[in-house]
Amino acid sequence: MSRTEAGGAGGPLAVLTQDGRLVARAVRRADGPVARFFGLMGRTRLAEGEGLWLEPSSGIHMFFMRIPIDCAFVDRGGRVLRIAHRLRPWRVGWWLIVPGSRATLEVAAGALAASGVRVGDRLSLVAQPAEAGAAPPAPQLTAIPAAGPLFDPRVPGGPS
């Protein structure tokens, strides 16, 4: 299983806002061309807190999707440039391509509104400590300062 499919060799990933609100707690990272292309295609559901972080990504498609999703398009600094709520399968439109976007977070429909994410918020992809053999309880997260890098440098594939 590749790092992308596993959510990163360092363990589970989560997405937080600049003020520490949890947006998604079980995030896979799709940073290769094949993983980004297939994304969530074919999935019949997303569990609460589950998501996909696509990078690099300035746009998405909804072809072959079976479920509606929310998307947050973020720039290199993690600032949310655009939010698309409840995108339905097989839809195409201008809102799916966002100039200046560096990454896209895809989560279950309604999840971004429920977590209060708004345009202008800063999102961080962070590693969660994992205990061997144990299902993770409520995540204990290490946040990145809002003015800091988009990614936690301890996450494999982060900045060198």
C-alpha cells in the first residue's frame, strides 16, 4: 500500500482550522497523479470525519462519483479560496476549477458547513499520534500555527 493510500506513512492525518477546530479526522492524502485522478470515485459513502486531501490540485471532477461531497480549495498557505457545498455526482461547472488553489479537501456533503469552515479560514493538514494496534480514540492533534507552512513537516511528503 502506498503512502497516499494509507494516508501517509506517519499514520492518520487530520485537517484543522487556524483556531483548532477539527474539520476531518481520518484524511487520506492523494499526492500522485493516479491517486488524484481516482480520488473518491466509486465510493458509496464517506464515514463521519473521513476525507481526501488532493495535492497539487486546482480543480476536481465529479465523473464516476456516487456520492455528493463538499470541497474546500486552498492556496499554498492553507487559506480557503472557495468552498463548494453538496456537489452532486456527474456535475461539471466553473466552480470545480479554482485559480491559485494548491490543494483540495473533499469530505462528506454537509461536513464543511457543520465544522464552520468559511472562505478565508486557514486549514492545516496534521499528523495524529497513533498507538500500535489500537483504534484511535478522539484525536490528539499537533496544530501548525496559522502563519506557518501549510503542512506539518513531520508528515511524510511535507516540505523538506
